[in-house]
Amino acid sequence: MEKILNKIIDNNRYLIKEGAVADYIPALLKANPNHIGICVMDVDGNIYKAGDYTEKFTIQSISKVMSLMLALIDNGEDQVFKKIDYEPTEEPFNTLFKLDFPHTIKPSNPMINSGAIVTTSLIKGEGEERFNRLLTLIRTVTENPNISYNEEVYLSEKETGNKNRAMAYLMKSRGFIEGDVEDILDTYFKQCSIEVTAVDIARIGLFIANRCKLSKGDRICDNKTASILTAIMATCGMYNFSGEYASTVGIPSKSGVGGGILGTIPYKMGIGVFSPALDQYGNSIAGYGIMADLSKELNLNIF
Ligand code: DON
């Protein structure tokens, strides 16, 4: 299996030149575009790794899966989806304009930035407590107690995240979010700067594939939560590329501008891929190629 993974990495390495590392968050420019790694974990306990799977990168939008998990644990499906819709959008991840349409009452889905900011606002706790609860959940699910956040990326994002700030204040003025806006944004910026490896995100994928059970069998959330997370990833996880991705890869996935892609195959497997050069949608360009090849090679397309 590791031979297959190495071959897939080598076959997709050329794509790195066709993408670019995210530059709208200045600290992300420091990422090494040549890093490329993968980890695959199946429900039988097998773990396969190749390439730069020990390299850390910031989780970025992959954190939206975990904040949604916690918001669902805290509030239940009905309350969460009163505030955020379930629907994919053809707009990019940082879209803002529809939030000001007179008929808009909530962001389209929890995977775009506006929806994710609402999701974060729904996590119970005041100030630091929200972030600490989310970090604890991520450490539990990844079974890695050493996970923390990157202070430099957090501060860089806090300083330059004006569009996210605009969205949050607009949503506050329209009554889509409650609570202290700066507090919510602070948690959002910090959650995006949590550092993980391909192994950590593969473990999140495996946890969801195992219907929210840890490797020793403890259940953290219910089966319904696993279904919601998987469905939202499959329909919205790769932004306005989600339809083509579902058709060409067929693995419910979530990307982040740090270069990670988390994949989950119900009852079967978790996948973590990392390569920081991105395509026009903000998805890892080589990561997409790797997921497509892996899907073909191992017959993983769930559709
Ligand atoms: O809010 C932002 O713009 C980033 N912290 C996260 C965006 C992101 O990861 C989009 N992903 N492809």
C-alpha cells in the first residue's frame, strides 16, 4: 500500500508548479510549496503513510468540520440549522454579498466563511472558553494531546482578516449572530491557525467514518452527527468545486487554505492529504490530484 501511495504522490508532484501558496494571509506565504504528504487509516486499524506526513500545517477551513461537530453537540441539529442553511453555493469560500440580500436570513452552509463564523458563535462558552473547548475536542478526536495553534498565523489572520470582519459585523447587524463579534472572530481566527499533520486529519476522517467513535470505541457524538458532517462535506466541503470534486473523486472531503484535505469514507476509511500549493478555488492542487488517483486506484468513489 505504501508503494501505491508513493507512486500517487510522485505522479501528482508536477501539479505543485501550477498552483500557488495562499498569500492573502501573509504568514501562510512561509509554507514550503514542495511539501506533499498523505496518511490513510482504515476501520480495521491499518495506517499507511507516505511523503511529508510529519510536516505541520494550519488546519484552516478543515476546522469548520470540527466547529460544526461541536455546535451540533452543544445545540442539536434543529437549532444549528435555524442559523445556517444546508445548501451548496456557487460562490467562493469568502463570499459576502448575498448576506445583505433582503430575503437572506442565514448563510448558505457551514463550510463557507460566513457560515463557519455563525457555527463558531454557536459553540457554548465565553471568551477563551469557546476556543479551548474546540481545541480539546480536536485533541480528543485526533487522539493527539500535543495539538496547538500557530500564534504567528493567528495574529496575521487577525490583522488582515478584514473581509471576515466585515461579514461578521454585517451578520450581527442583520441578527444572524448573537454575542460579541470580536470575541467570535478571535475564536474563528484561532481555530483556523491550529496546527495539524496529514496523520491528524486522517484520524478526524476515520473518526467520522466510524460514526463518531474513537479508536477504543468511545462515542463522542451520535450517528446522526456523522451523517450530517459527511453530507455537508460531500456537498459543500470543496466550495464551488464540490460538484465536480464529488463526480471526479467521490470521497466526502474538506479542504483548507493551509493545503490540507480531509477525506472520510463512511464505515471504511479516513484520509489526510497535505500539499500547500492551491488552485483557483483555494483547494490543494496536488491534493486534489492525489485524492482523484487514490479514489481510482482503491475504488473508493462512494457515488
Ligand atoms: O478565513 C479564512 O479565510 C481562512 N482562515 C480559512 C479559509 C480557508 O481555509 C478556505 N479554504 N480553502
